[in-house]
Amino acid sequence: MADVDYSLHRKVQEVSGLVVRLSEQVGAVGGQVAAVDANQQRTRTELQELRDEFRAFVQQAQLTANVQRAETRVGVIQDQVDHEFGHHKVVRRTAVGMLQAFDVGLVSEETVRAVSEQLMIQTPRYWLAPALVALAAWSADDPGLCGRAVEEAFRRSSHRTSLFFALVLRRQNRRDESVRWLRHYLLAQDPAHLGREFAVILESISQGAFGPAGRELLRTTLDGWRETMLNDDAAQRAQITRWRAELDSLRPAAPQGEYPVLAQVSPQGPQLAGVLSSARVQRVAHDKYRALLEREFTTSDRIEDAVDDILDRLVSEYDNEELPLRRDLAFNHAVIDHGGDLTAAKGAVDTDSAAYEETLDYLTVQTTAALSPEAIGTSVATQRLAVAACREWFRHAHQQFSADYRGAVPQDVQARFGGAYPIAGRTFQLPPWTGSYTQPLPGLEQQLAAHWDTHARSFLASFAYPLARKVTPLALVLLGILVIGFGISAGVTLTVMAITAAVWGLVINQGLSAARKVENAAKTLLDQSRRDALHQLRAGSAELTDWYESYRAADAVEPRLRELIDSLGAALDGASPFDGRTVRKEGSNA
């Protein structure tokens, strides 16, 4: 009997040892699972960061490659332009130089004639070469050669030739002849299809280059064109669209991290940023065009110099054959200027696309002179007059622009919370919650807190130790020991039952203690996440208040810009700097 008791007692001890080791192994496995889960979460985060960095690297590499290709392309195109049209530059440089040589009388007629004839041979098909031959023949009093040269120049480019000789004759104070050439030029024009050289007419108006008679002719002709073109609704809409694009292009980028919490928690964050950026266009546009109206520009004391400048613009304008290369060159320059961003470069080039068209309607010429004067070679004075002439389109575009961003102000700005949170080796999935900032903030905080508490409570319950599930096997084991051992020895049976209960209780207590630690840690993390969410909710409300203040301040500039646009008409009332002037003669102070 003693041997049986001893053997049974030894087996119970072995079972108890196995239970303890099993408990330790279960605890170790649980710790390893938690560590694996943490490592997996860390790896996932690192992979996300690595993916973002790789995407940024690929994007930057693409931008750099775009810039490098554009730089190479610019060199290739420039070489092609120089090779195919470089000889035109020589003729252009010679034109005004020849007129100035006539003024001072430092170059012989033979030299002038030889140079013009040489350029005529070297630049076939170019209109300016025979025009220079005509000037040389005129200087040498050779009417036969002069007439033939004029006819050849007129055949190659009737528009530029007419305008060239109108300016040359005005420069020589041959007013009647100058106005005849100017009238000839204007009568040949179709206001719906004007050549690129027409920008020189706008420049001549701003400089008063043609005197009173020419000014009256231009006023009558252009007023008639404008009245005709304004009957075309499509043409007017096109100009309003261009002015709207001008306002859109002035939209400043939002400062980095200006309203970070709103951008993170509010679905309307991007919309708010876009509206504020649009409202800030009011000040940018006001300052730009106020500076244009107030800008001082100096004019030459002599009308000859002013006409020379206009002639420079006329003869320097590249011909239609160069336009495809010039468009390509402009695009590649834009790619370089925008750091390789092809979309932004295309948008910039599209804004100035009218400057690279062979023909433009009169309204588009005015708009281009106002918005992209450098693209068609006009001065600040001309730009100011063009902006004033375009004030109606500017006004309509400004009204549309202001109405659009004001209408885009969201009436209901919301805060949204939800998503996955790694908690104690598990993932807590907070269901989406949306609240409106139109409600009082305390009520929103209570709703969000209740949402967190409801779902956090059920999540924390999953960490509770399954005491009933652990105690049930113990009761069954003890019952089995009692049934098997009670007939052998009641004392030994009770002893074995006590030992088993004590060991099993120790294991259960260890599991319960470990579960409570994990549960407490999870509760701490959940409480912190809950406090962070409430803090973000309050911070978003504060940022929304700041946003409304910034928006109201930006939008308050709108009346000032509207008044500025209305005042543009006064810019058309100012006299041109050379109204009624005559060309100065030697020994005269006129």
C-alpha cells in the first residue's frame, strides 16, 4: 500500500512539474508572439517609409532626367535656329544701324549699298534684305532700284514691309508718306487674322510714333475692329478665359504646415487650403497691377530714338518659319524653369501659346500684350495700355473667379477619426466617426469620447483572462483524481488533489497576472490615443477659427482689386509721350 502511495505521489509530482513547465513555455510562447507582432509592425512601418522614400527618389530622378533632357534639347534647338536662321540676325542688326548711319553721315553711300547688296545675296527669301537695298538706293537717289527693291520686299512680306517703311518715313518726318504706308498696312489687315508684327502697332500707339494724323487713323481703324470683334461672343469668352487663367496662375502655394491638424483630421482640409489660396490671389493681383499702373518708365527725348526702338522690335521678330522651333524651345526652357515638372511646364507654355501662333485676332493681340508682353516684344507702356483696353474681360474674369472660390467655401467642415492602432501586439480597429464643427465643441468631444469608450471597452475585454475556461479543466481533473484515488486511500487522494489544485492555481494566477498587465498596458495606450484624438479635435477647431480669419482678411482685398480694375480706363486717357511731336532737325530744339 505504501509503495502504491509513494508511486502515486511521485507521478503527481511529475505531472505538477510538467504543468509548471508547460505554463512557463506557454508564457514564453506568448512573449515571443508579442515580440513577433511588434517586429512585424515595425517592419511594416519601415517598409512603408522605404516605399515612400523610394517613390520620392524615383520622382526626383525623373525630374532631374527631364531637366537634363531639356537642357540638351535647348542646345540642339538653339544650334538649329542659328544654323537655319542665324543669317537673319545679321540683316536685323544692319537695319537700324543703317538708319543711324544716315543720321550722322559717317558711312559712305557706296559702303551702305555694298553691304545691303551683299545681304540681299546671302539671305534669299528674307523680306528685310531687299528693304535694306531700297533704303540704300533711296539714300543714293536711285528711284529705279529703290522701286524694284520695294516691290521685292513687298512680295516677300507685304505686312512687314508696309509697316517698316511707315516707320522709316515717320522717322524722317515724312508724315504724309508715313501715314499712306500705315493706311496701306491697315487696309490689308483682317482683324480676325493679324500677323505677329501687329504688336508693333500697339507699341507705336503707346509711343505716339505716328503723330496726330497717324494716331487718328489708328484710333478710327482699331475702334472699328474692336466693335466688330466684340459682336463675336466666342472671341470675348476666349479673352475672359485667358484672364481667368491669369488669375489662376497667380494663386500662391499654401505655406508648408499652415493648418496641419485640419489637413489631417478634416475631409474638407484640401478644399479649405484651395479656397484660401484662391482668396489670396486678390492681394497678389492687386499688388501686381497696381505696380504696373504706378511704374515709371522713361521715354527717349527724341522721337527718332523711339522709332528706332520700335523698328528694332519689328525687324527682330522671328518669321513664321521659326515658330515650330521657337515653341519647342519655349517648352524646354519652361521644363528647366519648373525643375523638370512636365505638367507645370506645359501649363506655362499653354498660357503663352498665343504668342507662338502665326496669326491672332485683334482681341487676342491686346490680351497677349497685357498678359505676356515679353512673348510678343512689347514694352511696359504698351502693356499698361493693353491692360486698360482689356479691363472688361479682366472684370468678368475677376467676378467669376471671386464667385467660384466663395462658392467653394465648405458649409460643413467635419472631423473624422478612425483607423487601425497597434496595441499590445494586436490591432485595435476604431470604426469611423464623423463630427461636424458646426456643433458646439464640448458636445463633439463628448461624442468622440463616447465613441472611443464604446469600442475600446470591447477591445479591452478581449484581453481578459479566461478564468472560467481555465478552472473547468481543474475541476474535471480533481473529480477524476477523487473518483480514481478515493477507493485506494482517502488521505493520499486528498493530498494529491490539494497539490494539483495548488499547482494549477499557481499557473492560473500567473496567467491572470500576466493578462492583467497586458490589459493595463493596452488600456494605457488606448487612453493615450483617446486623449490624442480629443486634442486633435480641439486643435482642428482652433485651426478652423484661424482659417476663417485668414480667409476673411484675404477676401477683404476683393473690393480694392475691383476698384483698381474699374480705374484702368483712366490709363487710356493719358496722352502718348510724342503726341504732336515732330522730328528734330539739325539746329532745332523741337
